[in-house]
Amino acid sequence: MACTVRPVRTRRELRRFISFPYHHYAGSPYWVPPLRMEQREILNPRKNPFFEHGRMQLYLAVDADNRVVGRIAGIFNGEHLRMHQDQAGFFGFFECEEKYETAVVLLDAAAAWVRSQGLSIMRGPTNPTLNDSSGLLVDGFDRVPSILMTYNYPYYEEFLTRWGFERVMRLWAYYIHRKHVQFDRLRRGANIVHRRNPGLSLRTLDMSRYEQDVQIVRDIYNDAWKNNWGFVPVTDAEFSHLAASMKQIVDPRVCFFVLLNGVPVGFTISLPNINPALQRLPNGRLLPFGLAKLLILTKFAGVSELRMPLMGVRRQYQRRAFDVLPVLETIEKGPQYGYQACESSWILDSNHIQKNLLTSIGTAIDKEYALLEAALD
């Protein structure tokens, strides 16, 4: 029997929306359960600054027995429309049982809502923006994703393309292990950069002035990425919210600023990949024992890898290879703190400079993600 789709209106329906993935991926050795408290915050208009300029409509698909079999969100991103004026809405938080008919009713509902906002394109998945966890996994299903990266079943892309979506951008996750890095090439490059720019130096993130450093990162990031595909500036409130969540896990020893004559012109932020610890909390709940368990697992079970989700160099200094310096420093210093490898993700397929740098130093493409788009005719 066909399922039905209903908009999420009540707290109980919201709880069911949040809970569905934990049942959907039960038994998967690769899916990483997000913390439920973080999921609630993302979807809470009173706590997520996204809702200062955006809005969402959540939907649940239920079968004849009132069992949840799928979910989706239609998304209106005001900052994206202000920046690009392309009549694009978004979809996100998409999860679906392995029945194409269920995907159809979910996508139809999200598309109808996006049309009702006066928009003519639907793109995604974004949860809810490109600055959050985004992208559909299309290759690399047999490996656990890195922190804040997405995972989904292989049949998702088939369902989306059958409905009418096409890939509009590919996103890459590069895996960097110190055993395979071409250190000689990196060091030669770093020496050349230093000779050409004698005023360059590095410093680490200063936790005693965390808020000030966060603002420096935001200013450089918004300038560095301005001309990249799909980029939307991060608002001050959004970046402060992101920084507050990262503060709990960030390791300042592997976060670097590039200084030119003492002035920050670039940065890299790397996060310990705590996903192996999160997998030990299959229900995503910290209480009553989850927080203690997570801290114990993170501290004593060992975190051996990093993910570098944020980096940037001010546009006036791009194409001068300044980013070689913090990348080399991360790879060289990481093992001192227990980090043997790092994932650089995600990298836009159109970012040829970064792709060429990572390929040239001996990295490997570990996973492929995609953003898809459909015209809402």
C-alpha cells in the first residue's frame, strides 16, 4: 500500500522526524549517528541563526500502519537568493526506505513547497545550507565518513535521478596519510613560498582569544570563497553558532593562521575525527551516560585522524601557494598529537588549484559526493 506524506506540525512529529535515521540505518557499520540534541538545535528556529533569513518545511512519509518510512525538508535560503538571485530552493534531511514510490511522494511534497515560495529550482541535499553537512554520497559507501560528513545508502542517487535530478556539482574528500605524503615536494614548495614572501609566518589558534580568532576566520573565509560555486557568506550569527559548537572538540594545536608581516591572510581549521566514538552511541543520546561515555571513548580509545573542513586565503593573495604552509604544518605536527592522517573535505570539483595541490603531494580521493538539481517545471 502506498504511503502518505504529512507536514511536521507537532513536537511528537518532530521527534519522529529526528528519530527516523536511527532506525533506518540500524545495523549499518558505516553510518555515524549524530547527537540528537544537535539535530534538535539545527531544526529549532529559536536556536539556529539560519532561520533569521531562511525557513524550512519538514515532511514525514508514513505507511498504512503509521510507521515512518521517510522524511525530507523543503528549504528557502534567503542569503543564497540575495547572493545569487537564481530562484533556487533546496531540499535536505532526505532519508527514505528502499521504495521509489516513497521517494516520489517525499520529493513531490518538498518540490510543491519550494514552488509555493516562488522558486523554480530545487537543489540539494543541504542540511540546511552548504555551510552545514551537505552533499549526497555517491562513491565510498564501504567506509565510515569523517566528522560532519554525510552518509546515505547507494540507492538514493538512483531515486533522485529517476525523479528528475541531475548532478550539478561534484564534491571530493581527499585522504592524506603521512606514510604516503611526498614531504620533499611539500617542503620544497614551502621553502619557495617563504623565499618569495619573507614576511610569512604561522601561528596556532589562540583559545584565550577564541572569539576574536573566530571573527578573523569568518572574515577571511567570506573573502576567500566569494567567487566559488554556490558560495553564500556566513552571517556573523551563523559563524558564532558554528564556532561555539566546534569549540567543544577543536584542537588548537592543529589549527593555523597564515600571517603576512603579522597580519592574518589565511587559515586552516582541522577537527579531531571523533566519529568512531560517536558510533558507540547508536541512539545518539548523551544522557544519562552518553556524555561520559563519549568523553572516555574520545580520550582513551584514541582519535587518530583529523578532518580539515575549513581553509582559505584572502583573494588578493591567492595563487601564491600560501596554503602549502599550514597543510605541511598540519601533516608534520599532527603525529606528535596522535593524528596519523587527515581528510580534506569537501573540495569542489571546480577548485582546480586545491585539487592539484592535494594530488601532487600524494593524497588519494577517498569519497565522492554530489549536489543535484532539478527544474520545477
